[in-house]
Amino acid sequence: MAIVCISVGLNAGTIHWITFINTDDPNVGESDKNAKAIIYDRLIRTVNLELGQYGYDHKIYDYYSGNFTKQDCMNVVNNIKCDNNDIIVFYYIGHGMRLSKDTTYKYPTVFFDNDIKNGIPLSWIHQSLKDKEARLTLTIAVSSNTYLEGGQMSEITDVLLPSVQNCSEISQNASQYKSSIASGFLGYKGDIIICSASPGQCSWAAQTPFGSMDVFTYVFVSSYESKTFVKDFLWPDFLKEVSGSTEEATKDMPLSGVQTPVFDFNLERIYMLNQ
């Protein structure tokens, strides 16, 4: 069992938030605007406030409307600069499809316009961000994951990511974080990727207690907020909860439209010293 000790007071870094949200979509743009507001107010703001107490800075890369483009996405992914104690969170809300029936590639290609070749495989985004060697990399996509007939392909090649759900744990008594938020974002190293729907499934929007928005973001943020009242944040348990709750919330969707978020992670718990 490996325990990595770091001194946050001496080695604080930056959390980078990259959001691409399709607020101009003629069908779900208004719902996406609401989801964007919820993410920024109830997730990004609260995490930044908590991590700021540990000396962490934050940078926000906010892309929507006229900046919601393939080139903007490639630019920020290729050019972002990170130290090895930084954190990257990428959050996409928009359209996505599978361009291959090969389900060993389980994640979709996300779209920024109506031209299929301008899509970007989510796996490429995740691998490119992992290559920045930040301490924790989290890639999230809210998009459908159904197969698109026609043989069209993106200009960017899909990446075969490891299909793994692995986390080396430390004992409960060794986790000495002051809050669950610190435990979740400062207490891990490694990477997580999650899509709101499994291969073959649509991703739904609906009326939620937060207003009209995509079901996954509602579940993700509300589940996150419920964890702020506990001492420790366990990513494996959280991801399973989000997947199960999203499936339950969509079981009555039309045309057997249940969606089950799919995810992989390779994580290691780390123990901070100077708190």
C-alpha cells in the first residue's frame, strides 16, 4: 500500500477549469445555459474557495457561444501549462456520437458544429490533458454516445484508453483533511474520465430541482453537494453513485432511453502533511 506525502503549504498549485458548453444549440441551448450557471456557482466556486485555503490558485477557461469551436478546444488542450502539483478539470456539455461500432473505444466523439470531421474524440482530449502531467486530471463529457451511421470520421484519431477502475487506498484514519472537498481534490493523484452515457445510449435533459438542464450535471452537482457534509471524499464511490443515480433518474425516459454514465479511473490516495 503506497502513501505519498506532500506538503501543501510549500507545494500548492493551480486548479485549471476548462469548460466547453453549447449554449447556442437551438434545442437545448437554454438548458445548457442553466447547467453552466449551476456548474460555476455550485461546483467551481465552492471548490475554488476550499482549495484557496490550502494556497491553491485557480484558472478558468470558459468557452461557449462564439468560442465553442474545435480550434478553441484544441488550442486550450494543446497549450495549457501545468506544474506537477496542479489539477485539471475539463467539462463538456454538447452533442456527441460514436463514429465506430468498436466498443473497446467506449467514449464518444464530441462535436462543436455540424461537420463530423471537426469532432474531437473525448479519448484524445483526456490523453492530451494527461500528458500535461498534472497531479489530478478529470475529464467529463455530457453527450450522447450512440452510433452515427455513414462512415464519416473525425480528423483526429480516437485513442484507446486503459479500461481500468483502480484506486490505491490509504486507511481511513490516515485521511486527515479538514473537508470532503479537500479530500477529493487534494487527496488524490491520477486521472478520471467519465461520459454521461454508455455506448449506444442517448444523454437526456429534463426538468430538475435545479431547473431545466441535462440529467447528468444535475446528478453530478447534487451528489457532490451531498458529500460536502461528510469527512472523506471517495472518488470510486462517488462515480458509482453518479452512474447509478443517473440511470435511476432516466429509467422512465421514452424509447427505453435509460442512460448509464461510463467511467474509468486510475487513482492513488495521497496524504498531506501541513494542513
